[in-house]
Amino acid sequence: MLKLLFVVVLIIVIIIFFWRKNIESGNLKKSNFYKNFLILIIVAAILFFLATSGRFILPQLFQIVKMALPLLTKLIGI
């Protein structure tokens, strides 16, 4: 898992390098492509890490939602 995180960070650094290079050269079309690709890589990595470690993170999120629902319904007035 740590190796994959290292690879993702390395890919992000390379994309940022190309993105900055295209911004400085004035090529906005390629710059927007690299920006969108960078966002896609970050979101995919976050989703992958959440999915693989879901046995720890998702149940905790469900517990928080379960505790917050009564408060939310009181605030809404249902």
C-alpha cells in the first residue's frame, strides 16, 4: 500500500511539472488537460485508498451519520 502511495505521489509530481511548464509557455489547452488529469488522478487515488481500507473508514463514517441523523431531523423540524 505504501509503494502504491509513493507511485501516485510520483505521478502527481510529474503531472504538476508538465502542467507548470505548459502554463509558462502559454499553452492553455494542454495546461487545462494536465489540470483535469491531475484532479482525476487525485480523486481516483483517494477513492482507491478508501475502497481498500474501507473496513476501517466506512463503518466509522456510518456511525457518525447514524449519530447525526436525530440531530439533523430536530434541526429540520420533522
